[in-house]
Amino acid sequence: MGCFLTNSSLGRKLVMSISGCFLVLFILFHMSMNIAAIFSADAYNTICSLLGANWYALVATAILAGGVFVHFAYAFWLTWQNRKARGNVRYAVTVKEHGVSWASKNMLLLGVIVILGLLLHLVHFWSKMQLQELLGNHENNLGLAVTDGAALIQYTFSKWYNVLLYVVWLAALWFHLSHGVWSMVQTVGWANDKWYPRLKCLSTIVATLICGGFALVVVWFYVQSVCPCCAGC
């Protein structure tokens, strides 16, 4: 089994599909959690305290990091092998599109932007919350309590340049997901002429739900920072 997952093209694509599905489910949860900050800072901070430096949160963080590493390591591996053997073919496709989408031809570039955005996100939030808890600190370098995630969101997205960076990141993530989710179900053989348009629609819905939810949080807190009167609206 191990040889199939590493030595065959189909096996490597299957690993990417499974790890990708896991990551999509996680970011759906993460987006839902962030939405809570719009409605109640206390509710969001309660979630943050439950997902702080507790053992189960640390285990989940390690699994998530492993999933991200596997997904992107296999992505680079597949891209290199595909370009070497067959040009720019990225994914197993059983039903051809009418023309090749921009996203399908630039998945590696989009993936790189997503990785850079993830690193930025870790600097802005993980390093100032869970990492500080692990180090035994009660406050981060901004003077905020490590469990006050709502205040950290408000501070981070009060800066216009952070808003711009996150919007670019989320745009890349949208293109990556809209094609990636569809490619995932293609790889596991769930697509045919009948289901092709439905799966394309589903991929777009999933990508829009995730990225739209994150973008809503970013824009919401930025608007509050530039227009304090909107906070009470």
C-alpha cells in the first residue's frame, strides 16, 4: 500500500485528494469559528480558550501541520513529475472542461501564495496565542492576553496593509479551492458527464463559502476600526 501511495501517479494524487479533503473540512471549521467573533467577542474568546495550549488542541495542531506538509509536498512532487513527463498536467481528470481554466494551469502558483498567506497567518495569530501559552506567557508582544483572540483580530485588521494581504491570500485560496475540490472528486472517480456540472457548482459554492466567510471577518473588523460608530450597528 505504501508503495502504491508513493510510487504511482494515481496513488500520489489520492494522497493529495485525501489530505486536501481534510484541510477543506478544517478551514470550514476555522471559518465558522471566526464568524463567531463578529457576533460575540466573549463567545470567540471562549472558543480560543478551549483551543489554546490544551493537549487535544496541540494534537490537532500537529495533525493539521502534518496534513498541510503532506498536501503541499505531494503537490510540488506531482507538479515536478508531471512537467517532466507530460508537460503541465496537474490532476487526474476523467471529464474534460470546455477549455482549461486559469486556476487549473496555475495551481502551483496559487498554492505558493496560499502557503505564504498561511505563514503570515501563523505570525499574526498562532505565534501570539497558542505559542505564547506554550512558552508560559500570559500576554503577547502587543500587550494583549493570549486568550483574547477577539482583540487580536481587531488589532490585526485595523491595519489596511494586513487587510490587503489577506484579501489577496483569500482570492488565491478561492481559485485554489474552486479547482482543487473539483479535482479531488475527479481523482477518486466520482465525476461523469451527468455529475460534472454539479461538482463544478459544488466546488464553487465550497470555495465561496470558505473565502467569503473569512473575508467578511477581515472587512468587518477593518470597517469597525475606521468607523467606530459602526461597532454599535
